[in-house]
Amino acid sequence: MANIVEEIKKPINENMKLFEKKFYESMKSNVPLLDKVTRFIVTTKGKQMRPMFVFLCARLVGEVNEKSYRAASMIELIHTATLVHDDVVDESFKRRNFFSINALWKNKIAVLVGDYLLSKSVLLSTEHKDYDLLAVISRTIREMAEGELLQLEKARKLDITEEVYYEIIRQKTATLIAACCEVGVRSNQVSEEIAEKMQKFGTYTGMAFQIKDDLFDYLSSNFIGKPVGIDIQEQKMTLPLIYALREANEKNRKYYFNIIKRYNKNPKRVKELIAFVKESGGLEYAISAMKDFQQKAIEILQTFPDTEDRRSLRLMLDYVIERKF
């Protein structure tokens, strides 16, 4: 899998190296504590898939320019801020096998650092009069917050339909990948039609990405360090589970709903629920939905000329659904 990431990066290797410096610059402040935290963030970064989307989409329609680097920094600032805030909300003390910000500096500092990063993303666009990018990132921040709140609201009642599930993952996850693709092309002068097309490409890719993530909850061989059944323990209704409950008879539906409501922390009952989802064809159904989103994204890509950048974006799509972490 690491080889696929290197292959994807080929056309934008130099851009990614330069981006690291520019991203660190974009986080700098006059407060020593903030600089200490942001240095830690830079040293514990992940694969940086989102900046890769920005640069590949920019090259798909033109070139990587200063506006492209600002766009990638804005996206990465938003992404990092949401991860910092998520760790506080989820009371999580580990992130990518490193201690989280809240574990090292406590919740108050973590929340304020997250707020600071969000404000920097907005300032980066206004300082350079990138108002088209500002419109995209403002909408993205709003949708991500709405998605989180919709999921929390529905988790209380456990009344998530497939339609509501898609709306939650579109807002929570897909909207940020959609923003990567949209700001990437907008960093070059493109028509609204192309900007909307790439926004859709990012949405479909993000939907496939999140369904794959949800499938890890049922796979004992997942390599992401996520314990099997953790979504069930947190009463998150994901697509395999939604499908299994919908297809079950009334008696089974009541029985398994009761496990989610009252016995979601009981390892034996959680194991029983996972077996039920697998036997009901929940995993196959989710895989089929994931591949449908992938196909929609491929169809959009094929409307662009066959270039090295388009091939990298196609590889990125394969990586999204084939990854083991």
C-alpha cells in the first residue's frame, strides 16, 4: 500500500515537499505555547491525502501555483482542527499511535488550538483575497459541524435510515474531500461547471472512503489499530448494520436493537451482533454501495484528458477502497 501512495505522489513530489514548509509557516504565531503544539502537529502528520487531492486536481486543469498552496494549507488547517476537536469530544488520548493534543496539553488548550487553526484557514483566504476559496471552506466547516450534530442527534434514538446515513457521511467526511478537489481546480481559472464537477468527484470519493472506514469495524484483520466493534460500542449506525436490521424479521430486529441500546459494551453481545451483520449480507451490501460511489467518481474523471495527474487520481480512488488502514 505504501508503494501505491508513492506512485500517486509521483507527479506532485516536489509540490508536497514545498507544501510542508508552507503549511508550517501558515500555522506560526507569536505565542510560544502555540508554536510548540503546531511543531508537534507537523511532526506527527499522517499521509496528507488531502493536499495530494488539491495538487492533483490543480494540475488536472492547469498548474500548481501559489493559490494552490494556500488552498492546500487551508484544507489541512481545517482537517487538523477537526481532528484536534474530535479527540476532545471523543476523549481520545491517541492519534496515529502518538499522544493526542488533549492528552499532552489538556482539553482547554486543545480546543483553543483547534479554534486557532480554523481562524488561520479563514485568514489565509481573506489576506490574499481568495474569496472563492473562502466560500468553499466556510461551507465545508458548516457542513462538517452539521454532520457531527446530526449523527449525535440520531445516535440517541438509533433511527438512522440509509438515506440519513449517507447525509451524515457526506457532511462529516465527503464534504472535506469535495472541498479539496474544488479548491484545487479553483486555484486555476476554471468555469463553475468544472468546479462543480470536481466537487462531485470529491463527494463520491469521500463517500466511498467513509464506507470503507465503517467496514473496518467488522474486520478482525484491520490494520488501522481500530478495535473491532468500536462503532457498535459507540452506538454508531453504519451501513452494514443499517442494512442487516432493515432486512431482519421483527423478532430479530428487536433483539439486536436491544443489544445496541443496552449491551453495546458487552464483548460477547457485540461479537454476536457482528456475526449477525455478516450473516445478513451487510458487508457485501456496503461493499457494493462503496463500489457504486467509486464508479461515479471514475465516470467524472474520464471526462478529463488522460494525463499523469488523472492516472494518479484514479490510483487514489483504488487506494481509497483497497486500503487496509
